[in-house]
Amino acid sequence: MPKVHFVSALQDLTVEVAPGTTVLEAAEQCGAQVGHSCGGVCACSTCHVWVRKGLASLSAQEDDEMDRLDQAFDVKPMSRLACQSKIDGEDLEVVITEESLTAYLDENPDTRRKLIAEEKWPVRK
Ligand code: FES
């Protein structure tokens, strides 16, 4: 089974998942902090990630995903929407963008408060 390694400013996690799983589902399985404001229906860009390894093995990008990615910050050739990217048989290395991590913490204020108290996340002014 393919392994997905998630990296962010706050986390470094790896999970093994079945082929056909989306990158967002993999994140949810291991607690990786990937934002998903629309619930994974390609209606936002908060699940924007950079796929540093294994990009070509993911399911093809559809027009809807490309349109949504146009609204994301700091888009790169390795950018994908986690909810639209199905994993094949290859291992992946996925960077959780600051945009996605910030969205996750907006969706999970208790986690953000805890991180602020531990001085692991900056207080917004
Ligand atoms: S969660 Fe909204 S587009 Fe992926």
C-alpha cells in the first residue's frame, strides 16, 4: 500500500492508505492538518497542497480543480487540491501549504488556541 508523508510547519506524519484514497482522506486518517472548508467537493481551495514526490501518479486534474486552484495562493506546478487527488500505487510526499494549514486552524479553533498557548502558532494582530 502506498505511503503518504505529510509535512508542514507543525507536523511530519506518514500514513499508509489503500489505492483510490484521496490525499484529503489520507490526511484525515492520520490527523494531518489539511483545511477543507467545502467538505471536499471542489468548491474552495483550502485543501491546496504541494506534492513534492509522486505527483505524476495522482489522478488527472479535471477542469474544475484547475479553476479552483486559480483562486489559491502561491500555486506551483506541484500544486493539487487534496480532495480531488486520488492516490495510485506510489508513495507521496505532500507539503501542507500555509493557506491550507491556516484554513484548518480556522476550522479547528480549539487546536489553534492550544498551539498559540504552546507558542507554536503566531497570534494574529
Ligand atoms: S476541500 Fe474544498 S476544494 Fe478541496
